[in-house]
Amino acid sequence: MLAELFAVLAPVLIAAGIGYGWARSGHAYPTDFVARLVLNIGTPCLVLSTLSRANLDLGAFSQMALACVLVMLSMGLVGLLLSRLFAIDWKVLVPAYLFPNSGNMGLPMALFAFGEAGLALAVAFFLVLSVGHFSIGMLLSGAERSIKGLLVNPIMISLALVLPVLLLDFELPRWLANTVDLLGGMTIPMMLLTLGVSLASIRVKHLGNGMLLGLLRILCGAALGWIVGWAMGLQPLAHAVLVLQSSMPVAVFNYLFAVRAGRSPEQVASLVLCSTLLAFGLIPVLLAWWIPALR
């Protein structure tokens, strides 16, 4: 079991560690360029390639989409309650609880833990979450106020492209399938490298609150993911992916949005860093339960 867990976590830790070491050594890393490249090209290609070649029907996609929405809404309520309890601006804490790092960490962990079938379900969760993150999340954080800017973001475009593939059971032409496979293949490695670089560049304060609220974000996410999956009667694999994705730490994009909007970026940085460090200790516990259970 330890060998299996190490096989899941090692690629994530090593790739993120390379990014962290690269940034700490003083080498240049064009974070903005890489983030735009991954968001505008890599992510839509990954979504299209993964969902087009996986045997994920519209029913499974719809189930995961609904489960994602239910977990998001529940976590938003948790964030709102905690913001009142800790006297923190709800526009800081609610987005952090609503939107976990289901891309940079969630996708590779789902792939290495549950294979291609798990990755397809994780991509469905990530796609729905990202639609909310790059619309509601940007509005809540103050990073975007233009409705047009929200509608033309790449996540919305990739959703528009992938739905006909699911609805019509459309098979991509070989040349297009090979192209999106190639371009989508860069996404997960670049996400992990950028995660490491971002963690190296974050300067945090409020470590006490960050650790406590980061811990609650992971534990509440896992609990609500399990409850929603149980209530919906999800299949074991889908249930496992839902719990894994729901328990991810606070997304780095929340920090970037906070910096862009000038809304308590140091508090958000603390949540991102602390929850990410805690996740590397807590996620293996979840996997130690789910991997044997799926057998």
C-alpha cells in the first residue's frame, strides 16, 4: 500500500518540487505566460482529448457535474459561516472554500491513483468547477467585472466544444485527436511546475489562521464530497474521484485573483500555502482508504 501511495504522490511532489526549486534558485520562470498557455491552449485540449477518448457517457458527466455543484454550494456556505466566526471578509474566505485546486493537484492525483477512467471523471469535475471559478469566482474576487470577458474565457469555450462530443458520441478525426492529445499532454506537467513556482513566490502572514482554515477546507471538502456522493448513489470510482477533488487545497488562482483585485492577498496566500502543505499529508490518508476499497 505504501508503495502504491508513493507512486501516486511522487510525480506530483517531484514536479512541484522542481518548480519550487527552480524559482528559489533565482531562475526566471514566465508564470503569466505559462498560465495563459495552459489556460488558453493546454486545458481545452486536455478536456477535449480526455473526454473524447474516455467511455464517459452524458449520464456520468451529468452526475459528476451535479455532484460538483452541490459540493461547491455546500462549501460556500461553510466558508460564509467561518468568515463570520473568524471575522474575515466573506469575499476572501468564500471563494477559497468554493474553489479548490482541482486542476494543478486534483487532475494528476486522480490520474495516478485511478487511471484514465478516474482522470475522465476528474476532468468533468474540473471543467464544471472551472466554469464557476472563472465566472462567479472572478466576480466575487473583483478580478473581472465584464460579462463579455467571462463568456469568452477558454474554459467556457472548451465546455462548448466538448458537449457535442458527449451528446452526439462524436469521434474526433485522427489528426485532431493526435493534435489535442499532444497539446493536452503538456497541461498537467506545466500545472505542477507552476504550482511549485507559485508556492515559492508566495509570502505569507497569518500562519495560525491559515493552518486552521486550510485544515478545515480539506476536511470539510472531503466530508461533503463523501456525503453528496453517498446521497446520489455514485458508483465507487466516481465517489472516490468526487471525494478526492472536493478535498483539494485552495486553488492558486484565488491568490492571483486577490492580487489582481487588491483584496487581502496576504490572507489568501496563507490559505493557499497552508492548505497545500496540509494536503500532502492528508490526501494520502484518503487514498489509503479508497484505493483498497475500489478493489
